[in-house]
Amino acid sequence: MVASIEHQELFERSKKFFEEKDIDNTLDHYEKALERLDRTKLKNKTEYIQFLESILTFCRENHLPEQEAIVLRALGRTYSVFKQHAESMKCHYQSLKIQKKLGKKVETAEGLVFLAEDLEVSGDYDKSIQTFQEASDIFKDLGKLRKVKEITKEINRLKEFSKEMFEDEYYLNKFHVDNY
């Protein structure tokens, strides 16, 4: 219950910061709220999407590309939490395009991790591994070795899972299990 109250409080603060046109604090509080979101007790998903869409419009109208990229990433994460992974990936790709153009390496690497997670959920394990690897390479160049280690664990887990899936598929086909 505490997490839910804390989440709602942070979300309300985020809204207040947006009313004051303080986009950085708006996004900071929104992301903190999103981390504490209890999806099982959520009633109005569209409120979150509409809120982010209005921030996105504001950023575009006021030519704030850095904040626009962060809003798109937050929108992608929100869609992911709501299990709308196709929409999530679309937002992540748009955010990454801006982050790369701006030369924001940390934000690009973080965005790649979120994208890789959505790719995994969608079942595209090879692309997920490739995206995780790209994020790892950036983190390595930045000297963020703890992040590299975390991503390496994810890559190894995905490779093992992919191998098991391939073997299972092979045996299903070899012994015609689906025919029974």
C-alpha cells in the first residue's frame, strides 16, 4: 500500500511541475512514480499516456529535443508496463534517434536496454541480444563496467534460453510431437 501511495504522490507532483512548465522535474518525478507503479491496482491507464502525450506536444512546440527524447523514453517504458510492447518499441526507437543525434551516450545506452527488454518480450531474442550488446559497448566506452556486467548476464541468459528453445523446437519436429 505504501508504494501505491508514494506512486500517486509522485505522479501528482509530476503534474504540478508540468503546470509550472518545469519539464525536467516533471519527467524526474514521473519516472520515479513509474518505478513504484503497481499495475494490479491501476485504474486509468489512459491518464498516464495522455499526460505524457501532452508533455511531448509541449516539448515539440517549444523545441526541446533533449526533453522530447526523455518523454518518448518514458512513454515507451509506460507502454511496456501496460504490456503494449509494439507501441513501446516505437517510442524507444524515436527516442533513440533523437538521443543519437544529440550525442547523448548514456541516455542512448539506457534507451537501448529498455528496447532490448521489449524485444525480448516480443520474442525477437536475436535482436534483443544484439541491442543489449550495443548498449554494453557504449557503457564499456563510458567506463561503466557495472552496467556492462549486468548486461552481460542478460545476454548470457538470453543466449541460453534461445539455445533451449532451438533444441526444444528441434525435438518437437524430429519426433513429430505436434502430431499427437
